[in-house]
Amino acid sequence: MRGLTAPDVATHPLQGLELVVPENIVFDGAEAGVVAAFEAALGRLQKAGAKVARIVIPAFDEIFELMTRYGPLVTAEAFALHRERLAGPDAESMDHRVVMRTRLGSKTTLPDYLAILEARSRLIVDVERLVGDRLLAFPTVAHVAPPIGPLEQDDELFFATNNKTLRNAALGNFLDWCGVSIPCGTGEAGMPVGLLLSATPIAMRRCWGLPLRPRRSCLNWQLNRRDLVAIDGMRRSRRKASAGFAKRTFRGFDMVAASAAWRRSCL
């Protein structure tokens, strides 16, 4: 995609690595286990020589203000791309919640869309000036993969959970960041927690190279045999109930199902 004929990603030392941890938005409503796993991983990075700065990033709040006023950018673009499919018989084969959410993009007018793009360009520049070539670190998702049964039964709960699942990663998507999520511990019910490392375009190669370091143990957590047996048993008991839901929602590229599938595959 970048026009290269060979990979140019290299490892980078942790000593002196500068990390920015945002103080706003990304921890709102976060589960205690997620925060604990993230902070423990951050502590290991600091022990290995990384430097951490905690700051407020005003652009984060403005992004959600834009979404409230005009609607999400991705929803408007998804509706424009799939409007014929959504208006035809193909919509019947899609998850009805994906159809409902995508149709909301019809409410975003052309002036609204242009206003979002203008604001996006400005915010990208603002954040690059604030962050520079430092990497950003925060939980990938504010909660662990949730039980699927209640989500199948309650659309309002599904939408609320889905929005929270997407929230942290959506910030980087809007701001044109790259990112890599690294398992860093476990939260509720022993489910995995991810630490999301992100970078503005000027620091993307460093972001990609950090997880390649031989001493990955500073990020990854250690599980003893008893923990692995317990998690494997839980995985097996949930697999049958999860399979049908994931199959249906992946058809609509839904992130709640993706989170559940990732949970199974990483175990």
C-alpha cells in the first residue's frame, strides 16, 4: 500500500521511548480489570526505560462532538457505498442492526460531510503538533469481550456495547493514525486485554517495530498452567453459543463479533 518492494520496519529500543497516555475519553467507563492490566503493562514498559506523559487531547472531545452534530463519518460513507444494497433485497441477508446503523448515514447531508472532512484535516494537524513523534498508549477496548447472549436479545444493549467497543480505536481511525494492539493481561472472567500503541504518520514505523522486539515480555503477560486450563474450559463452553452470532455479524463487519472472535483465536 505504501509502494515499497521490501519491508522497512525495524525494532527500536525501549530505553528513552516516549509514550503519551491520553487522560480523556479512552478510560471513560472502562472496566477495572482493563485499567489494571493496562497500567501493569505500562509499568513494565517504564521499568524497561520508556517515559510516560499523561495529557488531555482536546481533539478527542471534539471528534465526538462532531459525531453528535453531524453523525459519524464512517456511517455516512458506508451508506453512500451501500445505499443500493440497503434499499434492495440484499438487506434481508444482513444483520438487522448493521442495516439500521448504516441507514443512519442518510441523515448526513453533503454540507455536513464537508464540515466533517474540514474539521478532520484541522484536528489531524492539531494532534500531530501536540503529540509529535511520540507514541500513544491506551486500552484497545474499554471492556473485555462481552457475553453474546444478552447482546442477541437486546438491540439497545448491543448498540451501546458496540459503540463502546469501537470508541478507542475509532479515535485513531479518524485522526489517520496507525496502531497495533498487543495482549497485555486479563480482565473480567479471565478474558484478554489489549494495549493499543498508536502513532501519527511521522512515527508509524516505530509503532510497527516495537512489538518485534525480542523482549516482548515487557508487554505480554504470563499465565500459569492452571490459568490456561481454566481459560480453555471457558473458551470451549462459549464456543458453540458464539459461533452463530459471529457468523451473522461478520457479514456486516461488526466489531463486537470481531472482538469475541479475537478473544477465541488469541487463546
